[in-house]
Amino acid sequence: MAFESKNTISMTKLTCVYCGKPFMAASTAENDLVCPNCGSKNIIPLRSTPIVQAANAQAAAQDFAPRAAGDSPVGTIATRLMDNIEKVIVGKRNEILLTVMAYFAEGHVLLEDVPGVAKTMLARALSRSVGCDFKRIQCTPDLLPNDITGSSIFNPKTTEFEFRPGPLFSQILLADEINRATPRAQAALLEAMAERKVTADGYNYELMPPFFLIATQNPIDHEGTFPLPEAQLDRFLVRLSLGYPQFENEVAMLQRLKSQHPISTLETVTNAEEILACQEAVRQVYADEKIIRYIVQLIQATREHYDLSLGGSPRASLALLRCAQSFAAIQGYDFIVPDDVKYIAAFVLGHRLILKPESRLRKKTVRHVLDEIMNTVPVPQMPPAGFAK
């Protein structure tokens, strides 16, 4: 049975798996519902909460309301983490959820937005909530790779060179205004992002898990910047934009900042051990073969679309699968449904695709192309018992 969300829980539109005709149900709390068209009993899938249909990814990003975490330990920790961050970041629940999703999926986040919308504050709030070692790099054109990775310094007492770790040796790293660093300095982050280790002076140094990089950049300012190459953009699991707050949210933010900044009183609600356990649990989330084929079909469609000069790579397929696992786990489920993939696709694939010049002239955007692909690639039919094992 396939769900089609209408942003309400009182009436749910369902589709009969026997006759294929839609019908409305006042409640999905029962174990089975009788189709008024053919009289067949339809078994309610294991997910009894309506799932967001994200045919239009941008609309889904605005209307999405996270489902209850249930009894899932991943969902419980994620909810605790998001609630704590919301004490500092007001009105950005979806963006916080996607950041936590990337964290649990062992990926990295690129925050691309104008100055002053709390990009840096989001990274600081996350680090204080987890209690992990946090360091910040303010990227400038004179930043050297050794300033990031560290360097060997001669110790006159021992008459030997000793390696002094740089800010890269942290559990949560903020690379502020990453596009202001030179390509050589940007490249110093690549090995750490992909392999969680650093090579310096011929030695390999393992980074302390869980390693999480949050990079920010201003898309408006082009003077004195070095755009990230496609190879480095592809290393980021998701790209997000916080955007300006709504009127009431900005009023609430000013009310909280009257006496002191809430970041100074933010408490630690979890630790590195729990985050590592969540990351391991995310890898165990079940992905049916139909879901995997659906993900590959989406990626293949980006490679064949006439408006795109560069489609998704196999790394994009893996990123989409891993994010879908993390997204489902945060919602309290141990299996993926197509709606999980459709909701996160724009955030995972948006920065990996390149439009053709003639498509830009026709005012096409990557978002429009992704919406076309989502509406074209057939969604796998959910079996009556759901996609659970």
C-alpha cells in the first residue's frame, strides 16, 4: 500500500494493493482496512505514520515535519540532539535534522548561505551538544596546508623534530569561508574527509572518531575567493542553506539574546560513544533490493538527462543510500521507503550535478532537473507488509 501525505493525520489517502483504486481512511490505527471499491482487506504497512511524498523536493523541504522517534535509540538520541541545538538555532528544524542525518551517516556538510544566518553557530551548538573536541579554521588566501594539518617542529631538548597536530586533529571541525582558502589549502582537507587520516612528513596519523567537518561559504561574494572544484564538492555528503528566519522566529531569537547568548549555557546531551553507536546502527538499517535499484535508477537518470553535463557518480549512489538509512533511523525505523530517498535527494545530489550552459540560458536549475527526474523515474511499489525484513 502506498501512502500519499496530505499533511494531516485525521484523513489519509490510501491505495488498494488489489484493485489499485485510491480511498480515504479516517485512521490507520487498525491492523487492516477494507477497500470500499473491491471489498478486499488491506494490511497496514509497518510504518503507520503517513510519509511525506516529495515529488517536489523544494516543497517537501518546507512542509516536512519529522515523525515521532518511537523506541529507536538512534531516533531518541537524534531528537535529544536536535532539541538542544534548537535552543540556539531558532526555526530551522529541518536543516538541523539534515545536519544530524549527515553526522550519523558519517559524512560532511557544506553550508552555503549569506553571512549572519547562524552557519557558524550551528557548528558550535552541535559540538557543545555532543561534547566532542571542536576546532575552527578561518580560511584566508594566505592559509597554508601545514596550518591545517600541522607541522614538525625542532625540539632543542631532544634534538629531534616533533609533529605538532593542527586544527584538523579534532572531532568536529569548522572550516569557515572555505572558498577563501587557496586550492592547495583546500586539498589538505580531502584525505581527512575521505579516509579519516592525515599524511604528514611521511607518516599516517589517524583522526579521532567521530570526525565531522562542517564547511561554510558565501555564494554572493566572489572577490578573493577560490570556488571549490567538483572533486571536492563531491566529498561533501550534503549541501544545505539555512536561509533567513521567519518574522516570529527572528523576534524569538532577539528575545533570547537580550541578556546573554544561549550558546554559553548550552548543555551536553550526548557523547562520542553514543554517536559512534548511532553511526553503526545506521549501517544496519535495511534497504530492500527495490530501494537500491530505485536509487541507481535515479543516479542513472542524472547521467542521461539532456540538461546535465555531469551526473551523479557511484559515490553519489552510496551517499544517497547512506543518507536514506540515517534519515529512516532518525525517524525511528529500521528500513527505508522510497519517500526517504525522495526527500533527501535534492540535498545529496544538488551540488554534484552540473548544468549545460545552454540549459542555464533557458533558466533551468538543478532543482528543476531533479524534480523532473523524481517525477519520471517509477517509484517501487511497496508490498503489503512494507519493506521490513
